[in-house]
Amino acid sequence: MVMAEEKLWKCGKCKEDLVKKRTAFSYLGHTFSTEVMCCPKCGKVFIPKELAEGKMAAVEQELEDK
Ligand SMILES: [Zn+2]
């Protein structure tokens, strides 16, 4: 498996490689989970801007439909 295209993320504080972690978010009373990158040392979670915006937009749309 070649993963050269994948960006290597590191925690700016610990210099640790980030690991994928399934995290639950709560937004506008809804809870959903997604995989995000997080620091194994300090636990800081890094959410790509596109992912955060895309997910939030999806949840907002879901709420509007009801
Ligand atoms: Zn860290």
C-alpha cells in the first residue's frame, strides 16, 4: 500500500504524528461521528476545514428538512 499522497499531519505542539480516531460530535442537538486526526499524546483533535464545513452543512440541511 502506497500512501505517499496522503498528507502527514503532526501535532504542532508535541511533534507527534496524528492518528485517526472516530469521534462523536454534537451539533444543534444532533450527534454524529466521523474519523478525524488526533494527537496520541495531548489528545488535540484536528478537523480538516472542508470536513467540518461539509458535515455541518449536511446536518443543517437535515434539520431544515424536518
Ligand atoms: Zn499533541
